[in-house]
Amino acid sequence: MSDTTAQPLSPLDRAGVLAQALPYIRKYHGRTMVIKYGGNAMTDPALQAAFAEDVVLLKLVGINPVVVHGGGPQIETLLQRLGKKGEFIQGMRVTDPETMEVVEWVLAGEVQQDIVGLINQAGGKAVGLTGRDGAMIHARKLRLTDTRDPSREHDVGQVGDIVGIDPAVVKALQDDQFIPVVSPIGFGDQNESYNINADVVAAKLATVLQAEKLLMLTNIRGVLDKDGQLLSELTPRRIDELVDDGTISGGMIPKIAGALDAAKSGVNAVHIIDGRVPHALLLEVLGNEPFGTMIKR
């Protein structure tokens, strides 16, 4: 049986890796990158540690990462413990008041603090936020139109549609060399809480911050066609075709919609990448090989 244990790099090889990364470090120094953190990268201990190390390294070389996280599996686990079954419509979690309490407890508590702790343990300085902090994410009830029948609307409860984002608190933390970790919870005019799709929050925040990149970690290599082949680039027209034929469906719809909106609104590059690959962030940001799917304007 062959030995698949990774061999340590020689000093010359290590120097070569650093030299290849230098142009990208120079190019992105001082720039903001918004990272949507989710999928296996959030649940596998080795991938969690690798993600935290990547985020800290980006910060140390002068790039400003902002992490927006999901927490679907953790929310589902707690709902099941409470005897409640999760329901989704067009990729959106139906959120009644009881489910909203669970969402807030999981996202702003358990999940966020785990991420903050991992980044701090890796040598960074992370601070957890929700959309309530600094009045950051103002939202209203989402009016979800049926994709096949535009005359029909779905009631998905306390699911939010973003009215506006005030990034002042995020910028203040960045100026003090902190790494913001954002839970996708917004507030309404009557101080009600809203559960907002994390992909949508990441895309809107990237737009408001004029981010250099929006990086969305997923459990697949990127966007795949009907034959399972990776699509390295997508245009708006091609996205429409893939939605119409059902290739893009379910939870991928808000992800792609948010990515496309960010690309159209001035974010220089939007990448959907495989979070199951260790150090996926570094491979994308500081590597010279195409990785995942890029959304083009």
C-alpha cells in the first residue's frame, strides 16, 4: 500500500510558495474581503482550524477579512431536540416566533462564539456582531414571490429583507485591527428580529464595504452543470438558463442571486469555492490557479 502521508516541504519549496503569494499580498493589501462561512468548513474540526488560520493570515498580511456565517445544521439540530421540524420554501427557512428564538440563540450565541474563539485561538482578534449591533442591518418582512407563479406569495414568517446596512461598526473594528464576525440577524421598525439568509447578508455587506472579493464557502466544488462538471465562470445570462432548467435550485438560488447582485454592484470578484478543501481561502486569494466558480458581471 502506498504511503499518502504529506511530506514536509523543503526550505526552497517553502520559499517558492511565499514568493508566488507575494504579488497577491501586494495587490490586496488594505482591501476588504467578505467571507461567507458555512457548510462542512463549519462542522469539521480540522476544517474549522484551517479556516481560522486562513482568516488570521489574511489579516496579518494586510487584508481585511469580514466573516459572515450561517448555522443551518446547528439550528436544525436544536429544532429537532425541541420536537420541531424545519421547513423551507425556495431555499428560505420558514421562521415562526419560536423558530426565531432558536435562530437567535444558535447564531448569536453558540455558533458565533465558536468562530470567534477559533480565530482568537489562531492568533487573531475577532469580535462577534449581529445586525442589531451598531444598528447595522435594518430589515423588513420578506415578501417571497413564487418563482413559477409571480401572482403568488409565500409567508415565511420572520424572514427578513434587507432595507439598508450601516457598516460603521464593522469599519471601526477593522480600523482597530479586529476581525468582525457577523451573524445574519436584522432588526425591524418595531424592534422585531429577522432571520436573514447569510448569503444575502454577505453579498449586501460586500457591496456596502466596496469589498475587493466576496468569497462564499460551500459543500461543492463550485457551481456544477447537469453532468456534474465545474463551471469556472458564470454570466447573468448563463445563470438565468441554469435556474430555468433546474440546475440551480433550492438553497443555491439565494446564494447565486446574492453573488450576482454583489458583482453587478461593484464587488470586483465573487467566488463560490469548496469549503471542504483545507485552506480553501488561501488557495483562492493567494494562489494563481482557478478555484471554484467566479461570477462575472
